[in-house]
Amino acid sequence: MVSLAREQLAAVAEVLGAGRRGGIEIWLRGGWAMDFYLGEISREHLDVDFFAWRHDLPQLVESLVANGWSEIGTHPRDQQRDLRRGAVELGFAPLERDVEGRVVVGGGPWRGTRWPADILSDAVVGHIGDLCCPVISPRAQVEIKQMMPEWVPAMRRRPKPRSVEGLG
């Protein structure tokens, strides 16, 4: 395992610890979510992406900043909170519930837009080695990835590992 992956896994453990101490629910999303679901590292990752409830993000970010992380502001702050320490970047996208209790985008231009219905109801606890972490529904993860070209046309595309192709 390359050094950056080790540092990213250590960061996942640190974020989980901060969440536990603060009573904050956190879910992995993106590439690391799929790797935790599969139980192995499938590729190198640029960053580690999470979801958390919008109302919890200030406390979570404050806790991590107190531990040496810096906010880098890659995205507008209401859309995603971005942190860096050394070579590791973290992204925290906010979740909210609408008046019917459905999970929706918690900030940015798509605030209030519904996420896939099973995004959290079918969330699982994935693992890599001894490190366990909640991950969003694998089926929802695939749906989100399929929708990204429509939502963010300029986003750079990467080939996906074969092992995740059958999850859609």
C-alpha cells in the first residue's frame, strides 16, 4: 500500500474518532466508500469524501482544525467543507432532511434536491483490514456516479474498477 493510502486510511480513522466523540454521524462516499464496501483498495484516491448532517459540520470541522487540519475552501463553504493536512485532503458534503423526512442535498446550488431514496437506509459498514466505516448505500453510490456527468459536466472522469460495475 502506498504511503498516501496509509495516510488517507489514518485520516478516515481520525474523522471517525472525531465523529464518535462529538456524537456526529459520518458516511464515506466516493471511491473510498466503494473500497470499504469491497474490503480492499482498488486504486489510488485523490481525496477522502464524506457525508455528514449539515448541522454537525461546524463542530466536526472545528474538531479537526484543532487537530492540525486546515480548511482549504476548494468548494463554496455551504456546498462542501474541504480540509487538508499534509498530502491528505478531506471533503465533507452536507446532508439534510426535507419536510417529508427524505435525505436531500444540504447545501450549494442543488440544496434540497433528493438523494437516492436508499442512500442511508441501505448504508453498510465497510472495512479495510481492521478499520470499519459507515458507507452510503453502494447502489446509491453507483447512481450518483452515473448522474455526475449530467450534474457536473466538466468533472474529470476516471475508469472504475470492474468489481464495482455490477452494483448499478
